[in-house]
Amino acid sequence: MKERLIGFLLFLSALVSLASLAVITFFIFEAGLPLIFKVGLGTFLESSAWSPSGKNPQFGIASMILGSVWVTLGAIVVGVPLGLAVAIFSAELAPPRLAAIIRPVIQLLAGIPSVIYGFIGLTILAPLVRTTLGGPGLSVLTAALILGIMILPSIVSISEDALRAVPRAYREGALAVGATPWQTIWRVLVPAARSGIVASIILGMGRALGETMAVIMMLGNALQVPRSPLDSATTLTSNIGLELAYASGAHREALFATGVVLFVLIMVLNMLANVLTGRVVLWRTRLPVSRSIFARLRGRQPAGDRSGS
């Protein structure tokens, strides 16, 4: 009876989550789709003219989409190599005491409010970029650097868990055929944990794409198509955050339509994560480790080593 009650409560929790998602989806699409149908999907996505007030309002979010893409890709370029390096060091190379310190410190980054990140970037990073590289300082580059730090907890935590979940036999087998510790990490452990690493990157992209406050403070909020990393820009989330407080009528509907586009982008990222992780699992299933990885490592050994193995 106790197990049935626990199972029912878990099932009920799952239904509540699904119902909440359905209500949010319906609310966003119900408020945003009418304007998309009125303006036209092509015009809404391809035009960069955003003038929601006046006699002839214009609703085009192309510049915001490009700004979001620029900032998200920049954050991935900054955060993925650094996060993966920290995860590898913590999981495989660091002494146990040091690893026990690194993980909580990285997790503390997730607890810092985004407005604090924006304030630090506004007072330290933006003036530094302006004096050394030029430009206004509040640009795609500064926003990408800040977001790259903000997505580190997701990338480090999930990648480290994926690396620690690799069976010990993989490590021992690679070392047994003569691989160095670094070859074992890079050619055996990282490919074996690729599904978790890919999932961490996708979650980091979603975190960067959905960030609002730090982006508002660091990006300059210029309604233009960025031509270089030193240009100011605006994103989908920053535009919603800046204008929703005073928007009304068609302007408010346009902001909800922007939310529809953002919602679809997040869904595409989640689907991409599922597809990539599914392909990785299938690839690993079809190619046994002894044939795909260890055999290649054995083939790289000198002839003397192979004769003795």
C-alpha cells in the first residue's frame, strides 16, 4: 500500500508538471500567434525594423534573433572549453581533497544572481574591453564573456558526472594496452561520456539563450544587426524584459510573439540534444569499445610493445 501511494504521488507530480507546461504553452501561443498571423511569419522573422508605436508600426525581430545567436555562440565558445577542462581536471586529475573543493565552488556560481554578474561586467569588463579593443564596451563580446562564466556550473557539473559514470574497466583497459593517462582521458573517457557532455552543452546554450538581466546590462540594447563582436546589439529576451512593462495593444502582442519564437528555439535545442545523445548511444552500441577505441590505441603502439602484449 505504501509503494502504491508513493507511485501515485510521483505520477501526480508528473501530471502537474505536464499540465503546467501545457498552460504556459497555451498562454504564450494564444497571446502571440494573432500578431504573427497579422504581420506574416516571413516579415516578422526577416525584417529588422522594430517600431511598435506610431501610425505605421513595424514588427521585425531579425536583428534580435541574430543578436541572440551571436551571444549564445560566443558564450559556448567561452564556456565549453573552460567547463570541460575543469570537469576533466576535477574528475580525473585532481587529488580527492582538491576535487571536493572545486565542485562546491563551481556550484556556487549558479547561486550568484545574474544582476551581480551584470554589475561586475559593467564596472570591470566593459571598460577593459573599451580601452583595449575599442568599441562601446557594452557589446556582444562582453555579454558572451559574462554568459560563458554563467553557464559553467551546468557544463562542469553534468560533464563531471558523465565522466565519473564511465566504468572503471574503460580506464584499466586503455592503460593495459599502453595508453598514457592523457590518451585514456581524451580517446576513451571523453568519447564514452559524450552523451552527457553534449547534454551539458545544450543546457548551457539554453541557459545563455534565456538569460535576460545580465544581457540587458552588458549588450548595449541597440536595435541593429551586429557586424562584429565589438558591436552593441539586443536579444529576444532583453527586448521583452525592457519593453513589456509599458507595452499595450499590438506592442504587447508582438512581445508575446517574440516569446513564441524564443519558445520554439528552446524546444529545437531540446530536440537536438535528444537526437545527438540518441545517435551517440547508438554509435557506442554498434562499435564495441574493444574494437573501436582500444584497438586503435593498440595499433598506435610501437612494434616492440605490441609483440610483448
